[in-house]
Amino acid sequence: MIPSFTIDEKVRAYIRKSGQDFRLCTSPKGPVLLPIGTAEPKSSDMKILIGSNVLYVSKLQAKYIKKVEWAMVERFLNQQS
């Protein structure tokens, strides 16, 4: 499946700098980008290589998003504080 959405450069930089793989999944407050370990990837997820890391995108989310935005990272970061 070819992604029909874009990924914000700030999100790409965050993933590369973190050195971790991430998964974009659903949450009650909207799409959220979580590190693997917090949200395990599913076999049905779309896999997108970003540097040496992988962004897994929920098949459900992939249908509806137009852009992976920084706000999706902030949802996770705000939960941590």
C-alpha cells in the first residue's frame, strides 16, 4: 500500500533523532504517535522507513489521515507530563 498522506518534516526529524520506531494509532483524542513498546505494531500496519527507523501506521488511520503532524507527537508528550 502506497501512503496517501505526507509526514511533517518536524515529525521525521523527531523520529530520526529519537532512534526509535513509532506507531501511529488511534486514541480517544485523535491520532497519536507512540514509541514501540508503548504501542506494539500490528501485522496489518503500513511500514514507512524514516532514516534507520520505522513508522508503523495503523491501517485504520492510514485511510483517514492526510498528514502525520507534530500535534500527533504532542498528544503523546503531553500524556507523559
